[in-house]
Amino acid sequence: MPTKDDGLVNTLELGRAIRRKREAEGLSLRDVADATDVSASTLSRIENGTGKPEADNIARLTAWLDVPM
């Protein structure tokens, strides 16, 4: 059973969604970093579930994913 996040955004699902879209479009972490202004190292941590993104990065990433925050 998944654990509940302390925040309102499920960062694990956000990371999964980023990876799915990135891989489906054949993009590297650097490509997504350039498109979102979120560093590749931060993206890697989010995708791997080891990082909790700041609100401004969540906004950039959900806009890139075209999903509501």
C-alpha cells in the first residue's frame, strides 16, 4: 500500500509521470532540464523518488506534463 505524502503533491507519482513522458518522447534528463528550467540532478532525484521538489519546480514540471498541480 502506498504511503501518504505529507504534502499535497504526490511526488512519487510526479516522478513516475516525468519519467514516462521523458522516455516516451525519447528525451534525456538534460532535454527536460532545458525545457523546464529544473536541473537534471533535481529531475533525477524526483524520478528516483529520493527528492522532494520545491513548489516552483512542481509548477514548472506540471506545466511541462500538462497536468494540473
